[in-house]
Amino acid sequence: MSETIRFEHPEHGTYSNPAAVTADANLSVAEKKTILHEWKQSLEQVLKDDPHAEGAKDTRAQIDAAEGTL
């Protein structure tokens, strides 16, 4: 099983997985959506540079699932 790629958001901090974003009670739904969107964009760049990047596809799927809960 691949590891989740962590995300460091410049304003809201570091998240170890997408579920941590959706569980963050300090964030509005709009902020959660923005963070997940930015995380997904960063993963797209990782995958563009290395289509086989460890954990990137799994993390992207986790983001998709997290977005579905908002």
C-alpha cells in the first residue's frame, strides 16, 4: 500500500491526509474545498513530472473521496 503524500498549505498548515482536511473544525467548507483543490493540483504536477510517483495516485483518489463528503 502506498503512502499518502502530505500537503503543506501556506496559510492553513500541514495535512497528513485528505481526511484530516475535512475533519479540521477550524476550516469552513469553502476553505476545505480550496485546500483539497490546491492539493490535487500539486499532485497533478507531481504526476506530470513522474507518472509513477509513489503515493500520488492513491492520494489523489483519497482527495476525490474527501471532496465527496463536503
